Amino acid sequence: MKKNLILGVIDNYGFHQLQKFVYSIKKTTFDGDIVLFAGPSLSPHCIRLLRKYGIQLVFFNGVSALPEGNLAGQRYQFKTPINYFNYRHYLYYDFLIRNAGVYDKILLADIRDVYFQDDPFSFEMGNALYCAIEGPRHIRECAYNGPWMEFIYGKEVLDRIGDNRISCAGSTWGKEAAMKDYLERMLAEIEKLSDGKKAIDQAIHNYLIYTNQIPELSFLYNDGGVILTLSYEKNYKIDPNGKVRVGQDLLVKMLHQFDRYPDLKELTDKIYLGNPLGILIAKYFFKADLFLHKLLRGSGIRK
């Protein structure tokens, strides 16, 4: 039986920044694989803790070059300089091609600002690509998404599709065929970029959606209970048991950008991190651990 898969990229984090993702997913019924691509600025201690919780790590040495033999780089021109947002698609595609036929449903997820209340795959999925809608804000209204779109595709495209609601590239679901098709389309656009560092993949993601280039598409709205993307969303409630609910009292499976809201930060601190003194001690320990790792790595010394 094929497994489900969560893919993400992490670098320059201490474990305290990843705890809520890790601890929360382990409290759900999710029993698939979590594969995180790990950059050079993760300390050995952080790596050990991630592995302790069953996280599979695939290492890369930063965004200046692709890992040797990367299959996406063999098919699509590698755009350099490049940011992590665009770079990650080369890693995702390579992994899925090398593991063809292994996985059923796949989630491409941001990591640091995500936590779970239920298995993120516990909803009926067909063959579509499932894309998260951030909230009521339109592309052109956003101080970030509008300029991102205009930078890559120009004012004419922004005027044409800018009145659509923002879809977040940080939470995207699909079965293997749909995800492979999506990544191929993303990479084909990334290799055309005039500046792979300044351009942001979310603009490409929205361009593909709203120019009807995705063969089969389904939107996941914030009131549907699968994903709550909180950048422009305030319509949620916390029940007496500390569970976040939306719409018709639906339990949210996955929350993204929760750390922008003080009530959700306080809630998740209490649930996943413990008492305030313990949180403070852990935070500074992991910060010091990360700092020491980067210092030793820069000097050529390895812990």
C-alpha cells in the first residue's frame, strides 16, 4: 500500500522553531513519511532531535548550486542566484521522480509556521491539485503578492488576474501525478525568470492557477476545515479544549501562519512547549546551539 508524504525545506533554524510542527503532527493519526530537505545551517543536535521523531532528512549545501545529479536540474535550467522558495521545487521534483510509485498523496508544506490538529490527508482527495486560499484578500490588494506578480509577469497580467483571491504556495496537496505535473509547470516558469532571487514562487503558483494551466484544480478555503491560512483570516474560534474551529464548527486539520496571532501563539506554546520558563530556557539553548554550529562551520571546524 502506498504511503502519504509531507515534503518541506528547513535551514537556519534551531529546533525550538520546528517543535510545534514536529510535536503536533506526531499527535495526529498521520502515519506516512515526512521528508525535510535540510540545509547546512542546522546543528547536529537539531538533526538528532528531528531524527528522533522519525523525520527523514535529505541534505543539501545551500542554494548556490543543486545537489549532484539532481534530476530537475538535468531537465530544467537552474536559475542562479536563486532564493529558497524557488530552489525547493528542484528538490521536490528530484525526490518524487526518484521515488516514483512509492507515494499516494503528497503535501508540499512550509514548516516553521505550521502545526496540525489532525492528519492533513484525512479528507476526500481526487486527482486534482488542491490549493489553499489565504482569505478574503485579492492579489492586487496585497502589498506583497501584487508586486510579486507584477515583477515576474508585468502589469498587464496583474490587471488580468489580480482580482482573484490569493492562493498560498506554502500548502499544496495532490496525488503523485498531479504533483509531478504541478512541479514541472513550476520549474518551466522558474527557468524563465529574469531574477531567480527576487522573484517569489507564490506569484508563479497563482499565475498557473488563474491562467488555467493546471489540468484539474480544487480550492481549499479557510472555512472548509482542511487548512486555515491565517495571513488575512480572522474568522476562527478556539473551543474550550484548545482546538481551533472554523465554519460550521469544523476542526481545522492544519494551520499555517499561526504565529502571526498572539492567541494562537500562546495556545500552541501551552500545548506543545510547556511552562514559560522551560520555553525560555529551550529557546536560548537552541539559539546558542545554532549560533555555535554556524560559527564552527564558518571556521572549518565540525562538531
